[in-house]
Amino acid sequence: MPDGTIKYNQSVGRAIANDAGEVTEYIGTTSDITERKRAEEELRRSESDLRKAQAELAHVTRVTTMGELAASIAHEVNQPISGVVLNGNACLRWLSRIEGDSVNLAEAREALQRIIRDGARAGEVIARIRALFKKTDAAREPLELNHVIGEVIVLARGEMDKRRVVLRLELATDLPPVLGDRVQLQQVMLNLILNGIEAMSTVEGRARELLIKTQVQTETEVLVTVCDCGIGLDPLDIEQMFMAFHTTKPGGLGMGLSISRSIVQAHDGRLWATPNDGPGATLHFTLPQCAPRSPTEGGS
């Protein structure tokens, strides 16, 4: 075309043969399908742009959530670093008294072991924080869900202590692995835990208990529940809490539960809420188990 525009044509036809089987005639039509092709390309671009926008929004929400957790993070990192300093000073004191005393040498070795342990712990906490801040493509891998929950609890522990929340764990020992993105599932757990803590922030006169439970739901699914004993839910508003920009928190974005549900659904799971019989509410989500390997996989 003179203007460089690409045209798309679609031809449909049939051949007509005589009694001897020879093609004597061909009848067909040619249609200009340029507009349809352009519409398909626009749709593909729109879907790609939507996926990018969702990824950006999820990243912003993670960063915002981590900002709210700054005090808790400082608390968690400060503990092992304080331990490093204290044990380092103790080690110096024991070393200064050695002079052939094997007891002091043993104490010095134990102090050094504690330094290494606390330093490693601080490094692990920082590594988890960096992972939550990272903006990377989703990487699915087999995950021990109880371990993922444990990593998030480390980050949220300071917030629980500050709000006087008692954590109770009922984690199934026989929980099969799930296939998922570690950082995204951490984001879901972190949001549910923080919501539970926030729901109990005004509770007085009774314990503020947060229950986290994992169990095998069906032969193909595992179930995670986060139960608080806070202000509870109005049954009429349960679905609204998962809508984008719906929030009851002052200054809240109203995106946490919406993105959490999107993440769980992207993992072929479900996320929903139910009011408790007593005080509080429970958030549940399911994830599919990793498909078991067939006997023929991995060679004979």
C-alpha cells in the first residue's frame, strides 16, 4: 500500500471438477479482514497492559504494607543485632580471662556460636524484607505453606506484641506442598494477619487472640484460615470488603483484600470471609496441592 498500511485478506473457495476428476473451475471470495486483525491486536495489547498494571499495583501495595510495618521490622531486626553486640562483648570478656582456663574458653566458643546464630537470623529477616520489596515476575515453585506462614509471622511479630495479640497456631503436620509464588503468597498472609490485628485493636476486657490454621481440605486442596476475635463482620458487607478501594481503615487504600483475592485466584484457589459464631471474623483461602508425580516421571 502507498501509505505503508498492512492489509489482511481471507480467501474462501472451492474447486469444481468434471467427471474425469479434473478441476475445471474455481469459485471463491476474498474478504478484507484488516479491521478484525487490528481489533485482535488491540485486545492483546490491552490484556498485556492490564497484566502490567495489576503487577504494578500489587507491588505498590506491598511497599505500602511494608511501610506500615516499619516499626515491627525495626523491632525484629533490632533483637538479633542487640544479641550480636551483647554476645560479642561477652566473648571479649571470656577471652580476656582465658590464661589456660578451659572453662572460659568453652564460654567464649558458646558466645561466638550465639553471635553467628543471631547474625544469621538478622540476615534472614532482612532477606525476607527485600523479597517483599522486589518487583519480579511470578515464579511458581513447590512450597511448604507452613514455612511460608512462619516467615510472615516473623515480620508481623512486632506488630502483634505492640497490639498485645496472642498468636495461636494449628498447622497441619501432614500438609502437602502447593505450587505458587512465595512472595505473592507471603503478601496474602501478611495482609490477612494485619487485618486480623487491626480488627482487634479496640478490643478490651478479653484476650486478643489470632488463630492461624492449615489443613487438608480435599484430596486436591489445602485450606488456610486466619481467625480473629475482633469487631466482626456485617454479613451484608462481606463481599464489599473484597472490592477495590473499599476500606474501613482511616487512610487505608482499600486494595489489600482485593489484590489478595486476585493473587489466590491466579493460583487457582478461592478467598472468602465468614462471620464467627462469637466475636470476630474468619478469612479462608484454598490452594491446589502440587500434582503428584506419575510413576513414569523422572525415569525408571
